Amino acid sequence: MTSPETLIRYWFKFDLTLDDPHPGGVLLGCGVTAYSYDDAVALLKQRLFVRHSFPKITKVTENVDVSSLDQNHVLPNMEVPIHRGIWFPRGY
């Protein structure tokens, strides 16, 4: 069990295709650091999926090891995942 101050890194995968309306960069997944799963989903809805429907989540990895993520696209294009917020895609 985590304390309220503990941040957790999450990696979300969604049921999305190129034909589905979506924010840029999310086909690979989204990285979020948050206090809980519900906090992470709230951040995604409030900051990333503002103009798009929130898609079905197909997979969530809690405490994701960022070194296991895509070396060519995710790692070079992500924010530092130590603060509360969305770290992939950047800018949200």
C-alpha cells in the first residue's frame, strides 16, 4: 500500500487506430506519474483527451520501468517521469 504522497509511474495502452480521432502521440501509449490509478486517469482526461473521447484502456502497467519502453520513439521524446503529470507524449 502506498501513502498519499507516493507517486507511481503508469503506462497506458488504448484501443485506438490511426482512423480514430486522438491526440498526437498516443498510439504508442501514454506515460503518467500520479498518486493513484484514478488520479492518472483523471490527468489523462483533464489534460490530454480534452478534445477527444477517452478511449478504452487495454493495458496498464503500474510502476513501469521506463527503460522497457520504445527506445526509438518514447524514450527520446518523453519528459522526466518523476513529477506528477503526463510525461509521454510531451506537452500535456
